[in-house]
Amino acid sequence: MMDKEKTERIRRLNDRFRRSGLGGDILITQGIQSLGEAGMQAVATKVAEFNKFDHDNDPHGEHDFGAFDHDGRRIFWKIDYYGPDMMSGSEDPSNPDVTRRVLTIMLASEY
């Protein structure tokens, strides 16, 4: 598969995961938990609907990072790629058979 095709496949897999939760694990930090149930739901919705990708926050075109403001707080989210054993990085993030995605949602101050 060509590099451009791999990038497009990674982007599609990341978008599907971010929007549906399918294909990985979602972790939220204590800072996000401190927002309460309604705050966590609002942040999760903003992550799922995020579409403000540009060269600064998405230089590789994979849709694996985003940042936005919520109730006066800066929120970051990031998708990382692990092998099926979760002990090392994925050898090929474009292949869901060898990749476990992890979406971490955090306050920017926790980064």
C-alpha cells in the first residue's frame, strides 16, 4: 500500500474510532472526570464531532490529535497506536488487525 493510501486508511480508522468508540479503548483523565457526568458527555461529543484539522494540529493527516475549549478549559485528545499486546507501538496503524487504538481525553493542563 502506498504511503498516501496508508495515511487515508489511518485517518478513516481514527475518525471511525473517535466517533463511535469502535476499534480501541478510550481513556479519560481525572481532570476530565472532575467535570462531572454532563461535562464528560459534552466533551465526548465535542471530540466525536471535532473537524478543525489543519497542518498545525494534524501535520501527518491522520486525524490523531485535537484541541478545543470547553467551559473555559482547554481540552486535548490524542489517539495512539499499540500492537495487539498493548506492550509496544503498532507496526502498521493502517491495519486494524495489528493495531489497538487508544484515545486519551485530557485537560491541556494535565499534558
